[in-house]
Amino acid sequence: MLAVWVDQLLGFASGALSAIRQQEHYPDFMTWVRAKGADSFEGDVAMAQALAPVLWSQTPLERLDFACEPLATPGRNEPCWCDSGRKFKQCCYQVEFPTEIPDQMMWMLSLREWKGATLKAALDSQQAPAQALLEAGLIAAESGQTGRAMQILESLFDGSDWSRLPEQAEPAFEILLDIYQERGFSRKRADLLDDVMERGPLFLRGVALERLCLMHLDNDDLDSARGAFVKAQQALPDSPTLAYIEAMLLLHEGHEQEAKERANFWYRRLVRQGDLDEDQLDFLAALADNPGATLADQLLSAEEDLATPLVALQALLAALPIAPKIDVSADPESGRLLYNTSAREETLFAAWHEQFQVLVDEDVALGFRDDPWGNAIEWMSALCAHPEWLDAPQVVQDLTLALTSRFGSLPWMAPSLLEPLALRLSRWLEQARAEGDGNLCWDDANNAMLLRTGLALVVGMERGARQHSRELAEELLLIDQEDSLGLRELVLDQLLRDDRNEEALALAEENDDDGSLVLGLLMGKALALYRLEQREAAEAALGDVLGHNRYALELICADSPRPSMPHPDGQVDPGSRAEAWQYRTLMRDQWRTTPGALDWLETHR
């Protein structure tokens, strides 16, 4: 019966709103109520007349700049407010509603109805109840009206009065952040997160912290992620979200043992406080035992439809046999190494491509022409049924790029998804090296398949399997002596993170007169020299930095500089502010944690 009443109530309220909008005068509205209102309640005129004054009182009126015109509830012996002419106690007072009438219902229905300038004016009036904004925004998002949802939810989270937010606002907050991300409104997203972290209600700060850190981690901006975490520690010292975020951050920074120790610290601390439910405690206990595996399991469970095929793919990769031989030979004239696909490999790839259906974009280093994850369940399931497809390097290339594009920024996914493929590629590189000391060049034969796979694996394993990533990068540098993949800079960064400064310096000084130096190599050389206390040489290296990019020192020293985005294809121009910003996001944490390094740079700005 309650469901019937709710349907009747909504039907009557929608009709009432249309009637009110005709003239926005109470007597005209009551004329409609007596003529048609009872239709919603199977002819019950008394119910319609009793409900009408309640709904009128909460309806925003355009003629009043979206204020309401509430009626005073009459006394028992006063004339009834439905204009029936009887006393209140003999009329509407006797009608009982099956449920409370939501105070925000007519505002919510109005927000669903208004469009364009009227909707904007209604929102700008700041008269809308928070609950109405929440419900209307969620309904718009669920129905695919992302523009309307964004407009309404922006009014809900405008920061004018955080205390008015209902506690159910958390999913709406996440929806607004997702809309910003989908539409490319990075600045709006960042500003909203910062605002919530500084002034928002406690129940939203945990969500903001998680999103802010993930945003920085997705951009490989570890220094900003660490700064957001430190700010969150001050604002939310006892939040269980901190345990989860700190474990993620430490794993991204390559500190696996410290991640385990800190997770154990959080578990002990929060157990003593006794405020967590059993599921939260179980999660924290698992995090303390094995942070990487726990975060991987959490991701798999969050993937819903993909969880089962992903687990099957992990099992397949764990049981892969040794990679078969491929056709690699040395060119008799140049000595360069050439990989050519075999007929069997082409047959295997054709069968795979029937399921995968997406081609690699050969105009970019790592990418596809379309999204490979739209039919991921189908191609993962087919691959698990046909593991022999992975005998073809082109299949391994496709799988590696797909996995790196989705999971490469998550360190805890590298051991199960990427390391088995790296072992396979290393086997093929060994075979190639056995054919001679020549160079495996990108543009020769089908070499690009092997090199593109290698680049994707090095990038994908950089956080979660750093040593394996560096070893593979060094293998590729030995066989691709032209460094067509730009791996010297990546290996240099990894050596600096491991405090292997002499090796980093040696790598930075290799072929530094070939005209290919980029900002990362120049800054890396300066940092290695500074750490090795070779100050005169470090000063000279800084001169090279400034000669290459005048923005570099400014951005690395600034606490919160304005971001500078790359071109749409991800490329940055040498010497540009975008190049300096890109280096800052990757390596500022290393300068910041090197005692005195930022102060030294500051003196040379």
C-alpha cells in the first residue's frame, strides 16, 4: 500500500506543479485541485484538498524570484486553508497522510522541469533546499543528463554553507567529480577538492582526500600526492581512509616495506579506538599483512563484471610456459637485427584480433585507435581459452598495451599482470641478442612490436616492480642503442630514486653530445652531482638546464604552481613550460627529499 501511496503522491504533485505554473496564484490552483486533483487518489477529494496547501507552501514561484509563498496553518476553529468554507477541524485537519510529506518535493520537481535561463536563475537564487538539489542532481545523472546534473550539483557544492549538506551527499559529490573528469574540467575538479579539504564537512573530506591523492597519482605527481596526504593528516588525524591512502602512496613511491609497517601502525591505532566495524578491521588487517595484494584484491572486486575474467587472466599469466623462439636474424650488410613475423604468428594474431578488434595506433608510442576495454570480457575469456595466442609477439604487444593503459598506474597490479609478460619479452630479447651485437631499430622489419611492448612494460612496472622495470629498460638500451624509446631518462630517474647516484651520473653523461638531451637528463645529472657533493660540476649542469629550459627551476621550486598541460597527443615541446611541468610532476619529490637541494636551486632561479 505504501508504494501505491508514493505513486499517487508523485502523480498529484506533478499535476499540481503544472497547475501552479499556469498562474502562480493560490485560488486558481485550488480550482484545479477540486476539478482534477482527486483523479490521482481514486476520487478522494478530501485527500487532494488536504495535500494541496502543503504543496503550495513549499513550491518556488518565479514571480517571487523563486521564493515560496507559505500559508499559515490555521487554528482548529479557523476557516480551513483549502478554501472549503468549513472550519479546519471539520475539514483538512481530519485527513491523515500515510507518510510525512518531504519538505523539498516541489523544489525537486521544479528543478527537474526547469531548463535554460530559468534553471540558471533558480539555482542562482540560492533558495533551493540542499536535499532538493541532491535528489534532482542524482536523478539527472542517472538519466544521462550530465550537463544538467553538473549544473545542479555545482549549486549543491558551491561552498556557501557546507553545514546545510545532507549526509547522503557523498555519492553526489563523487558523481560531480566524475563529470568534471569526463568533461575535462581539471581546474574545477581540483578547486572543488581543495575547497572540501579545507572547509568541507568531515564526511566528505575522506572522499576528497582519496580523489585528490588518486588524481595526483594518476598524473605521476607523487610530490603533490604526498602534500595532499600531509594536509589530510592534519584535517583527519583518525580517519581510516588515511591508512588506505598512505599504503597506496608508499607503494607508488616504491616503499613496499614501509607501506606494510605503516598499515600495521594504522591497524593497531584504529583497533584501540574501537570505532570501526568488522569489515573495516578485516580490510586493515589484510592491508597490514600484504598491502599490494590487498589493494589488488580490492580493485578486482570493484571491477564487478571484469573481476572473473581478470582473475582467470592472472592465473593464465602465472602458468605461462617458456616463450617459443621467434624469427630474428642479423642483416648481412648492416649487422642490424631484424624480427620478422612467422606464418604461425600471423595466424594466431588473426584469431586473437577477431576477439580484440582494436588496432595499435602506430602514430603514437603507446596507444590504440579505439578503446580496447569495451569488449574486454570477450577478449580476456577467449585468450584464457587459447593461451597459445601469446606465442605471437603482436598479441603480447596488444595485451601489454591494454593492461598498461588501465592498470599501469597501479603498482599493486604489476606483479600479476605485467611481470609475466616482461619475462616473455626478455626471452625474445635474449634470442635477438644471440644473433649478434647489432642494433634492434624501431623502423626495421617488425621490430617495433618488440620495442613497443618493452616500453609499455617498463612504464607499467615502474611503480610496482621497479627493479624489474629498470632491468628490462637496461636490456632494451643494450639492444636498441639509438634509444628510440627514450629509456635513458626513465632509467636515470629510477637510479636517482634508489639513491644510486654514481650510476645515475654515469648514465646521464653517456652520449651527452649527441644532441638528444632532454630536460630529465639534464636535471638528473645536476641532482646526481649535487648529491655527490660535486658542487662546481653541479653548478655547470644547472647552467645547461637553464640554457635548455628557462621554466625548469621556477616550477621545481614553487610549492603550488599553475599546471601546464601537454599537447592533445601527450607531447611536449623542448624548452616549454609544459616540459618543465612534466618533469616537476615526476621528480620534484626527489629534489624535495634531498637535504638542501631545493634551497640550492632557489639561489639559481
